[in-house]
Amino acid sequence: MTLIELYDKTPVENILGSLALKPDKVVYITSESRKAIRAIPNYQKILKGRGIHAEMRVKSIAKNDLEAIVAALYDIISDPSDDYIIDISGGDEGALVALGIVLGSTDLRVSAFRMNAVSRRGVWFEFRRSETGRRTISRTVMNYDVNSQVCLTVQENILLHGGRIYGESYTFRRDDPVCGDIDTLWQFCRRDCSGWNAKINRISACVSRYAEDKNDLYCVADDDIGRKGGVDREFWNYFLENGFVLPEKTYSRRGVTVFRYKSKPLQDCLTKAGSLFEYYTYKTALECERDGVPLYDSATTGIILGWNEDIDTTRNEIDVMLMAGMIPVFISCKNGDVETDELYKLNTVSKKFGMGYARSALTATAFFDPQDRAYSGDAASANIKGRADDMNVRVIGAVNRMGQKEFREAIANLVR
């Protein structure tokens, strides 16, 4: 089966049909042949990961040349023994007019296919000629919404848009025991988000590696615990009581406590002020469901995106990135101050790696919480919300005042 694609400037449109139909061959018709040729290796890499080994080639045409498009289509559908499907999801008006001319005149086995990237609902059009010679069209709806391979992982979406991943934080599954630890820490943090940031920063300054050859061991001077500007004693005792830090008596010596962190995510949470809120948002996204199935097909946190393969490429760090089918979601998590630069970054990254399909959101705590001593004030809060709205960035504010169910609904609604 040969799939004919009207090459589109939006990468999602150029791979959607291949994911749904699993063709043997794909032919891209385009006036931008160089772009298409450069993109094909990335498309093939994604498809091969799904067991789809499609041969791909480009049919070059002149821009806005209706006759050339018609001729190209006739040239491609020249084998009576093959089945041809033309994907009409993408392409410009001229290409679609040419498609109508060809479908209305050929007697070869040619069908048309269209899919909505958001709903993942496809429509199959069969063209046949009746005994009286009249052209007939049958229409079949195909739903790929749940448990289908018409979806992308975070890594695939970045590759599809020509980018590269330079780093990610530790990830885990929704049934990992660390999820319970993150919930416990969050209940402690949400009581005073700005205070949490300051105290975690002081802990980070006081803790050091115990020895270079023992990378999982750390130490803190006993004199630093409880002193002004040092490790907050309430924090430290809370971490000990809950087993988040595990003292190693074998290595400890007078005046120094040697310990290890219970897990890598907890180490991040207890040494970097913003990590806990990022992990809590990531964990919450893993819990989102639709019809008993995880809403997000892929998720990661602390991802560093490069815009291309060049070593000096532009790079952006995104706190949480999710994929719901073919739709990428970019989330910035702020447990303290919020600056407008963060909104511009979200907007720019969404355009680069989503091309009209991406969703973006800002999750925040104290900055939008009038009850918090670090509240930004009505004017500053309204300013950020207004700018976010202008840039299509959803704001989920005062998360520290939300219950888990309410926050989960807010994250789920980003793609509903």
C-alpha cells in the first residue's frame, strides 16, 4: 500500500497517516523538497520504532502549479496492482483541488484519508464507480483515541520537530513508592512554600559529598544543624523521621553526620528548591486518566531541549513535558517568584516543538496566593495572568491551596 502525503509545514501532519495506516511506501508531494528530504530520516526513525518500515521518497513540484500537482499524482498512481491512499489531512488548497481532479477521473484503487491530530479520529473515503458509471463515495470513521499507536513519546515529538534532548531528570512510574514520598514532602512544603525554598537552599549549601569514590554518600556538620543560616532543625528531623535521609553510622565520625538519600528524586527535592514542585506536578500528570486509561501517553521532567543537532544550538529547560496522543504539553513550575521571561520561553518552545498543536501552562504557588506572605500582590498577579492569556499559556495558580484531586483535574484539563 502506498500513502501519498501532501507535504505540510506542520510535522505532525506528515507522520499522522503513517502511524495510523502503516503503509509500505510513502510519497511526499511538495514544492519544498529540500525540507522534506531532511525531515524523512527523522520520520523513518520514529516509524521503525513502531515496526513500520516504510520506504519514503519525495516528488518535487512547482509551487502553486495545479497542473504539476495533477501530473505528479497521476505519475505516482501508475501501478494497477497497488492500493493508493491520499492523506488529505495536510496540504494547501491547490493540492486539494488537484486531488479532487484525480479522484474524480481515475478508475485505479485510490482512497482518501483524513485524521484530526487532536481527537485522533480518522475518516476513510472509498471512491468507486457504479454499474451506471456514476462515481460513488463511501465514508468510514476510524477512532484511534485509546490504546493505539497513533501517539508520540516526548522523545519522538522532539525528534519529529528536528530537535534533540540534552538531559532529563529522574523519571518514575505512577506506582513507584517514591510517589508517596513526594506527596508526604508536598504536604510539608505547601504550608510555607517560600519558606521551603529558603530552607532547602541553606541545606544545599551545608551538605557536601562525603568522598569522591562514594558518590551516594553525603555529609553535614552537626554544628550546622539548628544554627542561624544553617540547616533548619525542624526540616532535618522531619527528613530523618520519614526516612528521606538515611544516616550511615559506619562512616559517621564525631561532629559529622554521614548519610545517603532514600532515592534520586528525594535527593533532588532536598537539594534544589524547585524540584519538589516539579516532581509533584509530574507525578500528578501520571495519575490523570480518561476512561480508565492514562491520559498522558508519555511524560518527563527537567528536560533540556536543543533546537537542532548543532553543539551550539539554542537550549531550553522545561520543567514538565507531557504527550497526550500527538499533542505536546509544556509546563513551567514556579514555587516562588514568576517573571514574564518564563512565559515567553513557554510560548517560543511551544511554537517550535508543537507547531500549532502544543499546549503550555504555568503552575505556581505563593506568587498567586493572597494568603501567602510571599504573595506578589494583585497588580503583579493580574499582569502575569494577562500576559499569559495573550500568549496562550494556561495559568494554574495557588496550587498549594488545592487538594490532589483538584490539581489533577487542572492538569487533565490542559488537553480536554
